[in-house]
Amino acid sequence: MFAPDQLSDDKFLSGKLRLLQPIRGYRAATDPVLLAAACAAKPGESVLDMGCGVGAAALCLGWRVPDLRLFGVELQPDYADLARENAARNGVEVQVHTGDITQMPPPLRVNFDHVIANPPYYSSGTASPVQGRARAMQVELPLADWVQAGARRLGPGGWLTLICGADGLPSVLAGMRDKLGSVSVLPLQPRVGRATARVLVQARKGGRGAFRLLAPFVIHEGAEHSSDRESYTPAANAVLRHGADLLAHFR
């Protein structure tokens, strides 16, 4: 467990959620918020957050969509404990299990309507001296294996939504063979004219729709960061500050 003086109390969705996070270690930022905003879950459906960390993605989704049945699995016990505490303090029910996605805890070996994941996507060459942060961010399990683990937990017609680095896209697509289709890829572009650094990928179990490469979602205005103020585009501000549906106009 983290000691109280090792934690910060951070605002998400403009303070609609307050999450405890380790000061030194993996800290959720925009990725889980974008991930939650891309999931098309509807009230009454079940969602599994694989590698849920402190619970940021599941809680953002639970804030946006009422009456979901939310579940999380997290490998690191101290992060799983924080996810449970964050769920309780925000009044969002999430059943968090400690375990490995390749050997899913028995209560999670059921079919879900949605699986979401923000897997580690940095190479081991970018090692962090903080063990918890390194384990949360550096690739140990190939992205294709994350995709396959998610596909196993989806019911027929269920949706996998995943965010990763752009260079991980080939591995993600390779993991989708046979079981997942109707794939959509949304490039997340830092600024107009900049290379895509991250992508959101969505696919359906048993889907047969055509592959879609969507128009980039631009996060920041302007050609470069010019001051300390935030520079989110209106679309990014709606998602990151107000919990808007990221893919509403693509559905």
C-alpha cells in the first residue's frame, strides 16, 4: 500500500472525478480519459478494464454512462487497492480484481459487452527507475497478446477498445486475426502537421465490416506549445474536460 504522503489527489474531467495517484510511479493522464470517451457502452452493459491502474478509464466511463456493470483487473496490488479506493470515494461501483490478464481471475472468466485497455507501449529502453511506473508503461507482454486476452473475454458482437502508441498498431492488428473485425483506427494527432503518436483502435468480436482509418483527432491548437496555458482544441476540451463521446460523429 502507498502511504498517504506518497499520493496526490488529482482532478479528472474538470474535477468531476478526484483520483488518488502515486506521486512517484505511473500516473494516469490523458490516455485513460480518451480511452473511456471512445467506448460505446450503453446503460446496463458490462465493461472490463484490463490493466486498470488506479481506475481512471473505468471511472471516467462510469461517470459518462450511468448504470454500467464495471470491472477491472490490475497486476500490481497497490494500484488495484487505489482503484478500489478511488471507485469508493467517487461513488462509482467498480469490481477490481488483482491478477494477470493472461491468467484471468476466475470471476472475470465470463463474457463482457466491452473490453477496454491502455496497455504499456514503451520499449524497455525507456526504463523508469520507479518499478511501478516501469511495469505500467514498458512492454513486457506483446500488444497482440493483450488483444487476444481481450477477445477471449468478449461475448459475440462485443467491442474491444484500446489505446496504444502508433508504432504498436501492427501488433494490435495482428492480434485481431480470426476473432475480431469491423476495425476502426483513430489517429491521435498532437497538433496539425505533427506525426501521430498514439492511436485508438476499436474492433468487434465476429465483426465483418470494412476496415476504417478515421480522420485524425487533433488534441492541441497551434503549431507548437507557446505558453503555460492549456491549448486543447475545442473537440479535445469537450472530451478531456467534459466527458464528451470521442467517436460520436463516426458511429
